[in-house]
Amino acid sequence: MTYEEWLSEWLDNYIQSTNKQQTFARYKNIVSLHIIPHLGKYKLEDISPIILQKYITNLSLCGNTRNHQALSANYVKAIINVIQTSLKTAHNLGFLMEYNADKIKRPKSTEKQVNCFSFSEQKIIENHISNCKRKKLKGILLCLYTGLRIGELLALTWADIDFSKKTLYVTKSCHDGYVNGKHCIIIDTPKTGHSLRKIPLSPQLITILKDLKKNTKCKFVLSYNDKPILVRSYQRAFELLLKKLKIQHKGFHSLRHTFATRAIECGMDIKSLSEILGHKNASITLNRYAHSLWEHKSDMMNKLSKLM
């Protein structure tokens, strides 16, 4: 059996039925784009450790199929995970006599740099949206003051908002997909179990949400013509907004980083911030935003020294 034949069996019978649809789509993309073109024709028993290591080294040097540049260490690790999991399953089922994929040497990765908006950039964005008639852009303000991911934002329904308790409940997420040939959002479970959480809402956010609720027939908090909004469409709207405001491009996820950074600057403790962001534990939050925390402490020390 060739590796390509096995990967097809593995995806259909061991991944699609046991994982989230988004995970299956990501695995399938990795398989078709990266693994099959280079390893697909090998017989399972012919895939040696050195063949795998040479392949991984090549990915790290020029594996990007668009520009032939290096792939990020984290993406290479994702490809390694697919290779190891698929070959391990083949070994357990008896299709592969010896499992050697555990000998792959993984590239070193570093914590992603936190990219957030400056205070002045944030205020420019807020002022524009507050005076703008495009209600769907109000979701950007929600992200700036709750730390929601874009999939969580666009999956929000009015059932997730408790106006009396001033609380927002994160119970699901969404991603773009196709159903019956039509492009639509697909509602899924949140990123992890820890992503299920509740977030307190300020009076300002309550006002924004009440304004969004007026004259809408859609169950989703954010909608356009009473229909849910595609993730890519909302990302594009954000890109165009930054361009219009002449603010340097940053990804939508930077809104989440901005929320976390401002929260630290305002003195929020790491444990509370971790719970609001839906991280597994506070150490993840601390590692990711250690730089912001250090800057905040340094600023506080400087202010303190001036009082002496």
C-alpha cells in the first residue's frame, strides 16, 4: 500500500468521523498540499527515518508552496503531527511493521510575538466605529473589550447575552465552509474546552449590544441583511477599515492581543485575564503577555520613583 492510499483511508475513517470538521479540513489540506506531492508514492514500509528527516528539513528551508520560502516552525510541527499520527495508526493496524516517525527531529519554535494596537490607534478605531452607521463593525468594539476570537464573535447569538446579569457566554465558535455547494458559516464547538466561558460586560458594551438588537430578525448578534457573516468577509471588512484609517495592517487576532495588553496595563491580574481569554491555565497567559506585564511593572516603578 502506498502512503497516498493509506492517507486517504486514514482521513476518511479515522479523522473525519472522530474530529471537528475544521480539524479534518486542516488535516486534509496538509495532506494534499504538502505530504502527498513529496511522500505519497512511497510504499509504507519504504518510508525510512532519513527520508522523513530530509523532507522535514526541506519544509523548514523552502516548504512554502506559494513563494518557496521557509515554513514556520509551528506549521512544520503540524505537518509532523499528521505524519506521525497517520503512520502510528497504520502500525497499530498492522499495515506498517515498524514505526519510525518518532525519530523525526522537530524544528525549534518560539512564542508568537504579540502584535497589538497602540492606545492612540485603538482610540482612532473606536471613534470611527462609534460614529459609523455600519452596525456590523460594532463587533470590533466587542473584541477590543472582551478578547473574543473572530469565530467566537460571529457565532454569538442573542441567547448567549444575558442583559440582566451583564454577562456574555462563549458557547460555540464558527468557521467558513460549504453546505450543499453554498458558502456559509459552520457552527462548531469552541477551540478547546477551556474556551467555554463567561465574560462580564461593561455598561458601554451593554449599550452597544442593545443598539445591535434593535430592528434585527437574525438570531446572531452580528449580521448583515439579517444573515450571519462569513469569517473571511468580516476579516476583509476589518482590513479595509484599517486601510481607510491609515493604520498599519494587523490581523484580526490583534484585537484580542490588544484587549489583553490593555487589561494588564489597567492592573488586571493574570488569573482573571486567563479565564476571560479562555486559556488552559494562567501560565499560558503569562508566557504570552510577559512582555506587556514587564512594561507595565517598569512603568509603575518609574512613576513610583518620581514620588521619592
